[in-house]
Amino acid sequence: MSRDTNHTINIMMLRGACLWILMALALAWTLVGLYNEVGLLKSIFPGRPARVLQGHIDFLLMSALILGFFATRVSLPWHVRWAIVVGAFTNSSLFVLMAMFPSVDPLHESFAPTSTGNTVFNVYLYASLLLTSYGFGKAAVLVLKSTLPNRQAARHGNAPAQDGDYRVQNG
């Protein structure tokens, strides 16, 4: 794996992280409105306000993970970048959906496990988990591989100078 020197290939990750930070900010203000009992917000989010808080935190965590992978400067394949960005949104939005539709929240008294809405939610949930796991898992493997000495470079005497030198050798 080679490192991308100008970040252009991973720019979608940076854009996604910025959008999810903005979403977290919107959810923070939504929480303020919910705790101040703003009627419109209470009608949009009739479920547990704790689910909005979980969504807010998850959007922030996903953004931090995306920015961390972006900062490694390791070029990631397009399908990994898309899985990370889309998966970060869908995974975080699960909490928001539970706040909007309490019948899909197993911790809410109106939970309806046999409803059509719950079936659709479960499909979305498992698709999100698979997509997010693939994106972040594959990215972690690729970044880890980028820290290992390149076998071809090692044969030509261009291996990293010491254990702490994680520069990728192009060879």
C-alpha cells in the first residue's frame, strides 16, 4: 500500500467527516430543544431523548475515526472509502431512527417486534453493521499493512531503519 501525498483520493472521507460533525451539532441543538420541551421537536422525536444523545455521540465518534484514517495518508480503495462514509452515517442514524420511531426501539414501551417497521429497521440495521464493519475493518487492515516493511524493499536493503520508522517504502 502506498501513501497518498496529496490526499485527493481520500477527500470524500474528509467531506463525510465534516458532514457528520455538522449532523452531530444539529443533534446537540435538538437535545437542547428536547430538554427545554420544544413542542415541534418533541413531536419529531417522541422516543427517548437518550437515543438522540447516542446518535450525537456516535456521529462524533465516527467523524473522529474517519479523520483518523484520513490522517494516516494511506490510499484506500474507493469501495472502502464509500463503506466508511456511508456506514458511519447509517450506523449513527440508527439511534436517531429509534428516537423518531419508538416502535423500533427495544428499550421503549411501544416496541413492536413483529411490525413491518421493525422488519425494515432490522434490515437497515444489519446492512449498516455489515457496511460499517467492512469499511473500517478493511481500512484498519490496509493501514496496518502500510506500517509493515515492504518485502521487496527489504530485499533491496530499503527496509525501515528502525521499529519506530513507519514510512512506507515504494519499491
